Amino acid sequence: MRITEATLFHIAIPCTPFETSFGTIRIRPALIVCLKTDSGYVGYGESSLLYEPLSEREVVTDGVRMLSQKLSELIGTEVTDSDDILNTLEKDFPITTFAIEAAYTDLLAKQEKISLATYFGANRKTVLAGESIGLQGGIEGMLTEMKRYVDDGITRIKIKIKPGSDRELLEAARAAHPTIELGADANAAYAPSDLPLLQSLQEFNLTFIEQPFAAEDLESHRVLNEATPVCLDESVVDEASCKRSIELRACSMINIKPARIGSFRASKRIHDMCVEAGIGLFGGGRLETGVGKTMNVAFYALPGFTHASDITPPDQYLKRDIALPAFKIANGMYTLPDEVGSGISLDHETLEEFLVETISFTS
């Protein structure tokens, strides 16, 4: 099977404002990669970059430039289940080149005529859904959103927090929902001097506090992890950082975002490392379209994901999604499709509505 065509769609979709300690997202850009082969298969991938460097230095302009170069080099190459092509990807821009790795992986699963989840080694048929609530709504808005999620069968919710917006939010959330799995996501907003405050938050019976300190500050995470379970996110970008975090006992669980790591294959090795060490896992979200979301959830069906993953349906935050079939949650869980590969196709009418540019290469 040989790649005969590679297309990059740069889109920008208005989204419900989502505020974290890093900033607020109002427009969701995405770089969608489509790889076509001489056998008729199409592989899809998504690069979930932003226009501004909020939580990482990669931005859309970097992505368009780099993907244009890499996609042109793929024309005429054979699709083989090896690391030959993937090793040529730029490791300093993982979120950018993840779109190519994902599309290539989709082709590999289709070549074997198996689902993407089966290709990853997963045997679950469903994945529990967790939800993440931003800072923009205050206490009243948070409680309204929480009630809607709980009514939909969601059993794990995490609240975005930052200095000055933490205790009151979590106190209100716990009072309204005494038995729900409750997490707090700090997006590295706190300093080591905030340790006493963060330790006191365990009175609200938190399942975890996610990434309260800077990515490199594993020592502060280790100290906090003695009082309340710490989940690492930005600190874990590759196998080496995962190994270091586990050895230092800096966390009790890890939020795996394959796009941040830049590879499903590397993410699988991190998954296996965490399973061996007894570290809990859940899958993260980056406000992806249904392309990235559907591929991620196939990965989150692996057995090491012990907690509900962040798999909010894109139609809850995007004006409209570009992927078919629509990504749906029912009774607090996602049911994996039986289709070969990712099972994704594109809604080209919606794609055209939000299209910024198209770049194509053919043999």
C-alpha cells in the first residue's frame, strides 16, 4: 500500500469560551491531515494546535509550515508497520507531527482490516466519560454545568482551578454532589509556597489534583502527593519524564494526551510503564474535533486507563463538528465503533464553512 495523496486542511471553528489558568480559548483551530493510498484507504489525523502559545510553544503557523514539508515527503512511500516513517518526524514539534502519526496509524489498522482500538491492543467495548469544567462560569455556572453532566450519567468531573478560584469552587461542587469522583485541574498555576493550601483541599475528598506546579517541579508534586493524589499532565511529555516522575513518586496517576507526547506508539509505552508501576491513568482532551476525539478514545480503551477519560463530545463546545459519524456519549460512556480503522469520515460541507486553507500533494 503506497501513499498517493496527502492533504492538509486548516480550519478554525468558533467554540464555547473555555478558560483555564493559561488563558481562554474562543476559536478552535485544527490542522486535519488526510493520507490517501493506491488501495483506496484514507487515514485521518488531527493536530490540535492553537494560534497563540498558551500551554505549549507550538502554534498553528509552525504546524502549517512543518506539515507542508513533511506531507510532501510522504508521497510515494509504502505504508509498513515499522518506525521508519515515524522516526523521520520532528520530535521538537510533537503536537504538529502527531497528525501525521495518527493518519499513518489509521492506515495501518485499515490495512490489517481491524478497528483502531484492536490495533492498539484494546478489548473494551466502552470507555467511561469524564468531564472538565472551565473557570468562566463561576460557582453558579459550574454547578449548572455539573448538574447537566451528572444527569447525563457522568461519574467523574474535574474543575479548573487557579489561585483565588479554588476552595470555594470545590466546596460548592462537593456539597452539591457528595459522592461523585471530583478532581481539580490547576494547569501549573501554583507555586511551592501554595502547598499548605493545596494540601487542605483534600478535605473535599478529591480523586486527584492535576498538575498544580510547573512541569519541571517534580519535588513539589512529590510532597503534595503524600497528602492528596497528584495527577501529572504537562510534566509527562515522553518516556523519560514518565519514568522520572514514577521513580520520584511525584504522582499517583497520569493524564496521557497522545498529542502532547506526539505519538500513539510512545503513549502506549508510557501506558505500559504506568501499568507495571501501578500508576493510575486517564486520557486527556484538547478540545479536538471529532477526528482527534474518535482516535483518542480508541486508545483510551486500553486496560491501563483506570479512570474516566476527558472525552466530551465536540458538539458540546464547537459550533459544529467536521467528523462523521457524530461523537456521542450515552449513559456516561462512549461505545466504540466496529468499523475498520478509525471509522471516521469528514463532513465536507461543514469543513468548507470553517476552512482557512487547503494544501495538497499528489504523486
